[in-house]
Amino acid sequence: METTHDSFPDSALPVERPPAAVAASASGTPTRASLPAKGSCWYCEKPLDSVRRFCGKPCADSFDEEAEFTR
């Protein structure tokens, strides 16, 4: 039986990426973080500043849902 200390990964080892991130990068589907800011919402095209990618959470969630559906 292993001790509790042995069951946790060593901090020097690389951490595995979550399955969703691996699937998104493998399928070529863009993730929210990989999208460049373009001055408008990536979902509804509402004008934005040069930092934000979506005008709000509903558009960001809809973008993710549509990306998942079109995979």
C-alpha cells in the first residue's frame, strides 16, 4: 500500500493537461484562450475593446457550445 505522500505527483514532473484541452487542441477546435482579441465579440460581432474576446458569458458559452457541436 502506498502512502498519501506517494499518491500525489511530484511538483517537478510535468502536469498533464485536462482531457478537454487535449481534445480541443487535437481536433483543431479553437479554445477561448487561443482566440486573439479582434475588437469585436467572436460570437455576436458586438464592438469591444482590444483586450476582450466576448461581450459576456452568454456569448462565450454559446461559442463553446457551437464549437463542440461542429467538431
